[in-house]
Amino acid sequence: MDFGLLEGEEERARRAAAAAAEAALPAAGAARPDPRRALLGAQAARGGAPGVAAGLLLAQRSVPLFLALEATRHFRCLLSGGDLPPGELAALSRGERVGAVALADDAAAPVRLREAGDGWRLSGRKSFVTNAPLADWIAVFAAADGGEALCLLRPGEPGLGVGPPMGLMGLEGLQVAGLSLEDAPVPRARVLGPAPGRARSAAYAGDADLTLAVAACGLMRSALRDASRLARERERDGRPLFARQEVAFPLAEVLCLTEAAELLCHRAAWLLEQGDAEAETVVRCAKVFCAESAEKAAGVALQVAGGEGYRRGSPAERAWRDAKGLSLAGTTAEVARMGIADALLERGA
């Protein structure tokens, strides 16, 4: 199995990675780029070349921007073709529109859809929606009579409120906000469903979890790179830190975890593409393993960096905060393990 980038994909991935690096690390003294402009530039550079290999390259440069890019891709993947006004789908494919997806999982105020006259009305709240402050379109999952529906809304439309960008502990630069839906009107042409079951949201949740697993792998690779470079450059008692087992062995373990995590992401993506019955379980395995391994890798990087790593703004400190965010996002480790155990019990092996 070839895990590399296909012909033409590598250059697009590298251009997007360069845009990610520019957005994440502006030149000294320069103002940080406008987040929407940076995102649109990276989307255009990325083109239509998604995939694990390209995602790993992007996530190494900037985990927050990779997650923002993936949010638009997730939105595009949920569409069935003619769900948007003429020209919007083409603009979305060219990277000229920003998309966001709200998975209606807020138990305190579940999102409900009801019929009203010649259209629908949407009510409820969603606490965390990536790209919401920048989005041109937001896909909202909602419960309705007859099953689950997907509603396509534009910020600024009546009844839809987008909160201010949240201050997060990590993933600096990722634009996340809450949504409030107060009897928001939705045209029939922009409601997909309702359909029995939760097949569409389950597929989205799996794809989102795989995105988080890939992001964790990218974080691990960049944390390992930074920690290894520091261990080679710094000396103690006339010897590089890397010459000491207490430094070299933990870094070796991080490399083992990183290689295994990347392979697990490739396997999960392949199973999803094949429509394999075990895909959902393997994606959950990838989310748990990659997110927890990223926390370990960030901890090792912080330990190697010592006091300098504990300084606010250091690469090790940023990786440590980002890793915890990836662990909390999507399906948590506890819920994922319950799903894995249930699948194992059903399989009987």
C-alpha cells in the first residue's frame, strides 16, 4: 500500500503548508494575517487534494489552520450537489468560501427543526463550532419529525446568531464560536432530509475524528522535530543532551508512537474509503491512540526543553496546550473506548 502523495498532490500540499506556516508564524514585527484571508489563501493553495498524507504535512506546519481547512472540507463533503445557490458550490470548490459544521449535540438545548408554512424553522444552541466567525455557510444537524436533518444557513440570516470568537487554552488562531438559533427560517431547498437514523451525522463524526487523529500526528511530528533539534544543540557537562539516555530514550519512544499513529490513520482512512464494516471502530482507535500519544509527545518535548519550554509562547508549551485540545475535541477518549468495547463484544473476538 502506497501512503505517499499522488502526482500533483505534493505540490498543492506544500503550497498549502507554506500558507499555513505564513499564517501561523508571521515575520518578526509583522502583523498577524487576517484569519479569514489566511484561511482562504490556504484553501486555494490546497485545491482538491485532501487525504492523510497531505493532512500530515499541513498539520506539522499549523494544527489550527489544518483544522480550519478540514472544517470547510467537511462542509463540502456533506452536500449532495445542488443544495447551494448557483455558483456557490463552484466557489466553495475553488476555496473561495469558508464552511462550518455544527453537530447538534448540546443536551442542554438540542437543535430542533419543525415545519412552518412553506419552509422550516430551526431552534436551539451549539456551543463550539469551528470556523463559525469566518463562515459563509454553516451546516447544522437537527432533530426533526421523521429523523435527522441537515440545514444549510448563512450567517446574518434571521434567527441565526454567531457568538464572538472564543478564547481557547490552546489551538491559537482557530476561530471557534457558539451558535444560537431562535426560530430561524430555513428554505426547503436548504434542508437535507429528514431521514431516519443518524447515518449522515455518524459519517461526519467519524470523518471529524480522523481529522483530529491526523492533526495529533502532525503535532507529534513537529514536537519531535523541535525537541530533537534542541537536544542536539544544548549541552550539559560538555555533552549534547541527546547523548544522555534519559533524553534520547523518551524521544525514541515518541518516534515509535508517531510512526504507529500515522500508520493507524492511513489504515482508518483506507477502511473508510472501502466502506469496511470495521472502519468506524478503527477510526475510534485512531482518535484515542493519536490524541493520547500526542499528549505524551508534547509532555516529552516540554520535559526536554526544561524551563525554556515552560515559557509562554515556546514551541513545547504551545504543543502541550494544543495536544489537550485535540484530546477533548470530537469523540472523547472515554466515549470512544465505550464504542470500541461494544464493537469488540459484538464481534466476539
